[in-house]
Amino acid sequence: MSGISAVYILDQKGKILITRHYRADLPVNIHEKFQQKVLELDENHLKPIILEDDISFYHLRHNNLIFLAASKRNSNALVVFAFIYKLIEVFNEYFKEVEEESVRDNFVVIYELLDEMMDNGYPQTTEFKILREFIKTESHEMQKTKDTLDIKLPTAVSNAVSWRAEGIKYKKNEAFLDVIEKVNMLIGANGLVIKSEIIGSVRMKCYLTGMPELKLGLNDKALFDAQGRTTKSKTVDLDDIKFHQCVRLTRFENERAITFIPPDGEFELMSYRLDLAVKPLFMVEVVVESKSSTKMEYYVKAKSNFKAKSIANNVEIFIPVPCDAQAPTFRCGNGTVRYIPDRDSMAWSIKQFQGQKELLMKATFSLPTVVSPDRDNFKKAPISLQFEIPYLTVSGIQVRYLKIVEQSGYQAMPWVRYITQNGDYNIRMKVE
């Protein structure tokens, strides 16, 4: 990969707030070409990569800022954008909010971070937990010795394992692993699934002494195929897998083995995607009746299709209503219902929704005699759901084992938890 020549942080009009040149192969005012594009083109028509006079501009908008990287050579676009995203992530850890005001207030720290995170156009130390050890903000002020300021370079910076410091000690060694799956689903008015997708994430919290070696085993179909093994248990064919940098990719590619030395604390080990024809976890049927020109009633039936022993927590069902609806009254046996005029919808909140159950709700709205031209727009809007189901994964992914090995030979406790949450979960309404 050819390196990045310069990094800029601009305001939303393209004016420079921060600039850092890593190579002397670009004119100082090269950003003006990009600024001209910002002024000429609408935000929706501005491509993320712009090629101008053999110079590549890679840009990303975040809040009221534009993060811009420029390169005179043929750089790897994925690496450039990955660095920009990592830069924003580190800024978030330092400043909590990454926007124009926080950039102006912390420009000294930002320049220090830009110097440490990239050298000669190539990404270097990008882990916040390592950077915070020697780049301090006011909330992490350095302690002065009697004679001078004693700054020690973290061993992780010069270590092969740059994401974990040496000498970490815990009285109780534990590793917590969460498998979290978000279900994106669109269900037609006839009850048939139009689109379904699972976005998965394996997150860890590691409180382990020393430099432990961890090995994670999943019911990965490709692993069993590679080993020529068969199993009666369900296997999962994972797509679009993305790993944390601590995972040894060579071993995964050759053996499908997930081995790693983990960072200290919380981090995302891997993410994945699955295109599966999933059965809907929830179905919501709505019947709308117009009793008169000034009154309408909703009859809502919500059904859970997952196993009866599972329970969904904090379920919210958002049902569209006319924009000029007023004076609502609700009746339901479970949960509570509230009217949200800002969203032209009502929200049915159910604290716990057991599997294989049906719940009913009735709502009545008054309508003004003067008909709004947008009254029927609610018929086009979908029902949306929010929920969380513990101890369940829709894909069937399972952690077969989590082995923890450390030179000192201590015993560590691994804990595993499964959670299914809503992503974009929508159901189209059938309204005559």
C-alpha cells in the first residue's frame, strides 16, 4: 500500500480546522481543490473518493465535520477509510463528542494523536487504551516527579502485541463473551418475509493476568468442512466476517481457528452477516375501521413465534396513525400504550413478551371534520418493532469452547451469553 500524504479535518463548508502533512509530495494548498468540490456539489452527489489531477481525496462526514485524507499515489481505499474511522473512534474516547467545537478546544491533543497514530503516511498505534498511556487530556493529567516529568513509553508501542500492555494483573481472572445478533427484516402485508438478514457481533470483556492465549471454537460450517468432519449438531455458514486486529488471520484462513491475545477490557472480537430465510420472531396484524368520518378504531394482534421458554424484554411496537388523529383512548390486557404525535404513531410497550403468545390491543382516535390532505399517508408507513431476547440466537450460532492458556497456568472462568435484538424490523400494514 502507498501511504497517505496528508490528513485534514474541515468544517462543513470545507475550511481547514486541522491539517497534518506526512509527506512532502503535495502542495500545501492542495485542499483547496477539494474545498471547491464541496462548494460546487450537493452533499448527496459528492463521492467518497475524488480523483483530481492524479491526487486521490478520501473523505468522510461526521456530525458537522469532514475528515479528509489525500494521497498522490494509488493507496488502498479500504485501509484509508479504516484509519479515518479509527481516528474518529479514538477522538470519541478522548472528547466524548466529535464536532467542530471539540476539535477547536483540543487541537493540541489532536496533533499529538495524529503524530502517534500515523508515521510517514502509514497507520501505527491506533488503540485508545495504549494511546491514553502517554497522550493525556486534562482529565488524565500526567504526574510530575520531584525533578522532572517522567514519561515512559508504554511497552505495547514497541511490542509485537501493540494492543495489550505487559504486566497486567488481576486477582480474579475472568473472560465474558457476548454473542449479539440483530435481525433486519421486512414483512409484507400478506405476512410473507420480503427480506431478512442477521448482523452478528461477538463482544468480549477480558480481565486476565499476563499475556493469555485464547482459542474460540464456533459451530462454523467451513471449519467442519475443512477438517472433513460431520456433526449432528447445527452448523452455521458465516459471511462477511470482520475480526479485531488481535486475531491471527493466517491461522483462521488455513485452519478456520480463531486464536488471539486479547486487549485488556472490553472490545469487539468479530462481526459477521448472514442472509437467511428466517421465520419472523414477531407478527403484528392491524385492522383499521372507520366508524364515521370523525372516528376510527384500531384492532391490533401481536404474536410471538419463538420458543415458549424464551421471553422478549422491553418490546415496543410502533403503529402508524393519521397525522391529524386526536383524543386517543387505549385498551389492552398487557403493557401500556401511548400516543406519539411527533412520529404520527402510537407505541405499545410490553415489558415481557413470552414466546408463542398472542396479545390484543384496541385504540380509538377522533378525527377533525376538515380532512388533512396527508391523512392517508399512514397507510404507506410500516409497523416497526424494538425488542431484546436473551439466551437466543436466530442463526443458531454456538460457542463450542473458549480456551484460555497463560504461562503461569492460572485457572480462568469463561462466561458466554447470547442475545437477539431488533435491527430494522418492519411489517407493512394492510389498510383498505
